[in-house]
Amino acid sequence: MCLFCKIAKKEIASNIILEDEEFIAFHDINPKAPVHILAIPKQHVDSFDEADSLLMGKISKFIQNVASEVKIQKSGYRVITNIGENGGQEVKHLHFHVLGGAKLKWDHFSDADPQGHF
């Protein structure tokens, strides 16, 4: 069982922000912004590439509710999901990073090497 499945089943403690029958959101243990929440489906889905449109519609609304709950909806926030090794996915369970609480920079690609990929 993967790490996020264990969190969803409450076998591993987490700082939960919001939860419903299908999804759970909790603070990231290695925050990259003043507000850094992870939103996941409780059902195991490997990545964005495996998610169907019904799940995506439901989790989109859930993420909007998370942003409202942590009071970043009006000031603005960023939603990121990583897919696969080159995309930076470290846990093979669909998850969305919800970042906010400050003016966010966009310097995440400073270490990428675009040579020969275009």
C-alpha cells in the first residue's frame, strides 16, 4: 500500500485540512509556500494519466473548497500535479499541490535541461 493510501486510511497521521467521502487534503510535510496543501483521492489512482474525467471534475471542486477553507481563494493560489519521473512525481498516487499565501515565483524550471527535447 502506498504512502498516500495509508494517509487516506488514517494509518499514518497527517494534518488534515478538509475531508469528504472521496478526497482528503492535508499539509505537505515539506512546504514550498506559506500554504502548501496536498489534495488526493482516497481511492488509489497512480497519476493524472490514469484519472478519468468524472474524478477530475470532483477533485477540482474539492480543491476549490480547500482553497476556500485555508483562505487563499480570493488572494490566489497555484495547483500543480506531477506526472512520472521526469515530471517530478515522487509518490505514485494522484495528488495535487495547492500552494498560496504569498506572491508565488515561477523558478521551478531553473534546473531543467531543454537541450534536444524540442
